[in-house]
Amino acid sequence: MTENLHLSASHLLWSVIDWIYPPVCCGCGQDGHDICPECQTSLQRPGADICQKCGKTLDPLDGCLTCGAVLASYDAARAAFFYEGTIREAIHQLKFNGNLGISRLLSKMLFSVYLMQKWQPDLVTAVPLTKRHLNERGFNQSNWLAAPIARLVGLKFLKGALQKTLDTETQVGLDHTQRFENLKGAFQAEPVLVKGKSILLIDDVMTTGATFNECAKTLKQAGAKKVYCLSVATTRPI
């Protein structure tokens, strides 16, 4: 009975969101789809030649340029797409325009990547915002991606497992080293929720991996056993 009520409430929520934001393809503008079937076929995905740690495309000569620069605290990271074109626009629509309906499709796309892994998480959480940034934006886009994935995986979504307690400056415009330094000590984890657990951590975009790294380090300091990271998109190695 409880499960049916949750499903009904979820269906009602998405119906309301679709009414507020009627689906329009982020690629071509076609009505009725957040990303139409034709535009979905053109989305660029990381191939098989990726780093098994961070999920970035390997350089033919130098291997992984991301993991070569830092020892990551997370156990593995994967992304569904490259951060460009239609996917970049879809994430911008979600993150900056408040088009929450897009999160449903993006979550399903992320779930398909999850199914290809051999991860065995115990719970799902998302990269958090500070209270100030959350109040300014009105929502955390990563929560809107993580909650549907948790339902699909059949695990609890615990947004309270991780909090961002420091207002850091934006990562945009910072170089690789500055991004890691900027986030040091910015997060806190709840040991009661994460101790001994394997965590599936969700975010919208992975650039250098600094955010995933600091979150994973914080979770493990609180006793987490494993941290697996999923993002809708990843940037190409520079």
C-alpha cells in the first residue's frame, strides 16, 4: 500500500512539472520530448577506452590525465555523456532555468550507466549545496537526479548523509589545482548514516573530479566503506 502511494505521488508530481514545463527537446526544439529520440542518437558518450577509476577518456600516450594529477578518494566514477551539445543544454535547463522535468529523463539515462557497473551500494546521496545557495536557487539539481535513481536501484536516498557547510567560490574559471584547494573542508558527513556503508554519489557534471574527490574523502573520514560516483556528464580531458 505504501509503495503504491509513493508511486501515485511521484506520478502526480511529474504530471504537475510537465504542466508547468511542457517538454521541449533541448536539441531541436521539438514539442513533447525533453530530448527527442533523434537527438538522443547524436549524444556523445565516453567509449570503452576510459580510465577505470575516474571514467575519463584515456590519452593514447599518457594514459589518464585526471588520475595522474591526484590520488582520488572515490573508488570509481562514471558519466553517461560528454558535457557538450544537447546534454550541456539539458543540464543548463535543469540547473539554471529550473526545468525540473528534465531530471526524470537524465536520471533514467544515468541508471542505464549504473546497470553496467558491478557496484553494490547501500544507499544513494547527492552532492549538496550550502543552505545559502540552496535558498538562492530553490532546489538542488543533484537531489532531483539522485532521488529517481534511488527508486530505480531500490535503495534509500539520504540527502542528509552529506552536507556542504562552507560557501566556497565558484569552480568556474579555476584551474585544476585551485579547484581542489577551493573545496578543502567544505563538506561534512553524518557518521550515523554512512559508517560501514557503500555510497552511490550523484552529481550533474564532473570536470576535474575535485567535487567528487572532496565528497568521497569526507564520507570515508566519517566511516564510509566505498564511494561510487555517477554524473550525467563529464568533460573531455584537456
